[in-house]
Amino acid sequence: MERKNPIVQIKHVSKSYRRGSQIVPVLNDITVDINEGEFLALMGPSGSGKSTLLNLIAGIDRVDSGSILVDGVEITGLVETELANWRANHVGFVFQFYNLIPVLTAFENVELPLLLTRLTRKERKKHVEIALAAVNLSHRLAHYPAQLSGGEQQRVAIARAVVTDPTILVADEPTGDLDRKSAEEIMDLMDGLNRELGKTIIMVTHDPRAAQKAYVIRHLDKGVLNDVHHQNSV
């Protein structure tokens, strides 16, 4: 079933960075809608602005001009404290290098985002156990990151990203540090989160194999969003 309600609305967004005295344009007048339940892959050469666009959508960075609405909230208009609170409640992050805390167990790493909520300890425990079960790691909850394989660490990171039931899941090169078998397992997992749980996923990737799991592929080149390719209709 095709979902047509836009969950992310990007309108005329531009972004530049300053290098010394030089202004380097990264994104140029980007306008695009991302539908609820969509699995979008952003592809393009290094320096094309993929990660910058992802960070803007996630509220990690700010636009120079234009606006971004996520589920009806114009995040470009939020002050820092409001934006931090919004991120905690609405965005799940998956990174290339996992970003797990080494001294915490898998359970404790996944629990971290819930410490910012009003859930009781018992409620947090239930949420964490469900998230780890969803990534097939119930048997590893007491293990530390160093005791896990790269693929298992990334699955813990995905459990941490979805434990708060976020509005959008953003993934920056989630398979970039994994061997092919582990990468395929991670992409199968993300495909399941999208198809079975209806998660909206926005993923930056260089890997054509990873992109094949997405429903929509868009290409960025020199700050301009080019063609759109639909596949794997859900």
C-alpha cells in the first residue's frame, strides 16, 4: 500500500559552510517531500551534501534559508532547547560507527534515550527488551560492545534508535563499517522495520546493495537533488 502523506517537508533549503574566508555552498534550494512510511536512500559522491541534508532533517544542523517540517512541526523555527527536546522524542539515529558507550552493556546503551523520558524503570526495562528482541539480540543484553561483533553492535545501535518509537529513523552509512554478510543482515533488519512496523527511514549510503532495500532512491550532486527512482513498492 502506497502512503501519500508527507511526514517530512523540505522547502527551498540551502546550506553553506565557511572555510576560513571562503563560503562553500553545500545544498542549493532543495525542495522535497518524504512520505510517511517511506524508505528513502540518499546517494551521491562524497561532498555532494547527503549527510548535511540528513543532519538538517534530524535537527542536528540548521539551514541557512528555507524550512523543514517534520510531522507538521517546523523544526527550523525551534530554539536550541526546543530542538533538543524534539530530537529526543522524534528522531532515531543510526551511525556508521555505532556510537555505543563502551562501559555500558547492550541493555544500558539501548536504555539511554529512555532516561530522558518519564517512563518508570519497569517501563524502560520492557521497552528495552522489546527493542533488543526486535533486532534478535535478547541473548546479548548483558554483553558490552567489545564482546559483540560489528554487526551485533550495529543491531544494538538500531535498537537504541527505535526504542523511543521515533517519528523518523535517520541512518548515515549504516553498513559502511561492516562486511557484506553483516551489511545484508542490517539492511534486512531495516527493511523489516520499514515494511512490518511502518517506520519512516531516511538513509545516506554509498552502497548500491544497501540502497536496493529502499523504496525510493534520490541522488544528490553538487548540492542539487536530482532524479528520483522508485522500487520495491510497499
